[in-house]
Amino acid sequence: MNPPATAAVPATAASPLPQPLLQVRGLVKHFPIRRGLFGRVQGQVRAVDGVDLTLRERETLGVVGESGCGKSTLGRALLRLIEPSAGQVLFDGTDLGTLDAAALRSQRRAMQIIFQDPFSSLNPRMTVGRILAEPLRLHGLHRGREGERVAELLRTVGLAPEHALRYPHEFSGGQRQRIGIARALAVEPRLVVCDEAVSALDVSVQAQVVNLLQDLQQRLGLAYVFIAHDLAVVRHIATHVAVMYLGRIVEWADKRTLFAAPRHPYTQALLAAIPVPEPPRAAGGARTRLLLAGDVPSPAKPPPGCRFHTRCPHARPRCAEDSPALQATLEAAAAGATHAVACHFWREIEPAAAALPEAAPANPRLERLQAAFRD
Ligand SMILES: Nc1ncnc2c1ncn2[C@@H]1O[C@H](COP(=O)(O)OP(=O)(O)OP(=O)(O)O)[C@@H](O)[C@H]1O
Ligand code: SF4
Ligand SMILES: [Mg+2]
């Protein structure tokens, strides 16, 4: 297995910051590709291939990138819902890899996940009351007053205690997502991974659920890893953003920095699709649109060197050979901000520079992704 290509990134430069809640170092998750009668391993899907992250209490890390770049795998591996192939996940200073099954189960209480499709994760034969009481029973919480706790949870997510008697199919999509959130909150987590948690909802319901998540964060001090296709939603909810490409983080910054001055060519391409309300930057008027040519390469056979070099408009010969590490920028560190970029030439690339002529062949998959990013 190749060593992770990212270098350790200092959390942020400012020292008064509290101890990180989550620290991820060199996280790797490869899935074996089996073929033939005997299921011989023919290769590996490098879904997550050397990720470093830091997250503090009350922070929300938005994780964005094209479909298949490893976002869900990252979310599951850092909760250890799937076993990482390599790397470390420290939660509140404890290395989850060193815990036995019982200790991990009890630690999981503090780390919950909310999925895109709450319907498939809510047992249709159980009332909402039972669904919410189940995690309490499993962790031995609120013994003897489970009913009260269920009512409290329902109120917390904007539902009524009477809803405990109903079944999941009796609710709308937005209400079911609220039930999913209540179930995650039942065990009083400190970290919640939201994997496309609002993606399936109508825009107005999306806004309600996002506002609820933000409100809960303020009240309960939660940290979120918010995985989403929709950059507009990420821009709304995140405090920090990590941009993934083929299993690696290519840019990581606090939200302001990332949206104001993206430096990685891939981030620039994604952000170029979002309409810009401020005064135009480019001389010609509106912000110049950047299009990427070509498809995303297979994570089973990622390109050598910089994984983005086959599509990067700034690529040079070095890019095909030498893998760039995710390096914190000194400017950001000096300002107490977070900004790290995995590109050999980021200093020479203007923030949000136009790199390809409009006539460049567009990739229909990217076009669809960009369409999804629009407000
Ligand atoms: N259990 C598995 N076995 C084999 N390959 C897998 C498995 N889970 C995910 N993969 C592969 O790993 C890669 C990353 O998948 P993942 O679901 O993490 O991407 P994603 O960024 O969440 O995509 P999407 O935006 O479509 O949800 C993909 O190539 C996917 O096919
Ligand atoms: S390292 Fe090279 S290929 Fe990769 S993003 Fe930077 S310029 Fe593009
Ligand atoms: Mg996913």
C-alpha cells in the first residue's frame, strides 16, 4: 500500500483554540476488487487514500467533491462504521483503533450519523417512540423515564410528543429527517456525521432542517461533518470546508477563505459554477466560468503524481510524477486561519483564475454536478 500522500497539517496556527474533538491522520480505506470463481483480489478501490483532518467542538466541516470521490467512505471510516485500512482517528484524544469492541460501542454514543434517506434507516414496523427508545435502551440511558426522554427529543426537533405513537410512513420526508436527527441526538452525541442529510428534501424543507441543525449545534455544542453535493448549503452551514478529489483532500480552509480565495484548480472549477452576487471580478464582466475537460479517473487506478493532473488546466510535467502534499499556507497560519492546498503551483495560480477557454469540451457529469451546486 502506498503511504498517504498528504503531509500532516497543523490544525490551525492560533494557539488559544481548544483541543480538537476529532483528529484524523493518514486515514485510508481501500476496498478489494474480487474477480473470478475464487474471488481472487485483482486490485483495490482507493476510496479514501490518506486523509488528515481536524475538527473542534461547534465546528461544521463541509465535505464536498464529485460523486465517487470518497465522501461517504470517509464519513463511515472516521466513525469506524467501516474498518479503515490504515491511519488514525482520535476522538477527544482517544485513538479509536486501540479500543476493543465494548469500548468502541460505548465511544460510538458520542459519534452519530444521519443518512440521506431516513426512510430506509427507520424500521417501518416500529413506532417512532420505539425507534427513539431503542438507542436509550442499548446504552442504558434515562432508565425508567424513556417516555419522557422520547417526548423531549421529539420537541427538540420540532415534532410533538404524540408523534411517538405513529409509524415512519405517516410522516413527510422533512419530518422523517427530523426523526432521524432525534434518533441521532437520543444518545447525546458530540459529533454527528450528516451524509447528504438534506439532499433528498425540497428546498424549503432543506432550509428548515439546516436551520434546525444549526440551532441544535448552538444549544448542544455539537460538531458536524456535513457531507453534501450542494455547495450553496455547505456555504450556509459550514465553518470549514474540505474539497475531496479521488480519495484525497485537495483543499481545506475555513469557509470565508475557501469561498473568497480558492487556490486549488479543482476547487476553483467547482466554485466557478456558483453565481456570484458581488461586483464582477474579471475584466469582461461576470466571474469567468471554468470548465473541466474529461471524466473523473477510476479510484481503482488513480493517476500517478497529482491525481488531478489529467484534468488540470495548469498541469506541468512535474504534476504527473510528484504527488503534492496538503500543505498549510503560511499566510493563513500567520493570520490564525485554516488554509491548506495540495498543489505544487498554487502560489502561481490566481484565486479563481480562468484557465480553460469557454470552447473547451465540457464534461456532462461535471455539468450536472455544477447544476446541482447552483443556488
Ligand atoms: N463497500 C464497497 N465496496 C467496494 N467499493 C466501494 C464500497 N463503498 C464505496 N466504494 C467505492 O468507493 C468509491 C468512493 O465511494 P463513496 O460512496 O465514498 O463516494 P461518495 O463521494 O460518497 O459518492 P456520492 O457523492 O455518489 O455519494 C467509489 O468508487 C465507490 O464505488
Ligand atoms: S499539482 Fe499540478 S496538476 Fe495538480 S492541481 Fe496543481 S497544477 Fe494542477
Ligand atoms: Mg456518498
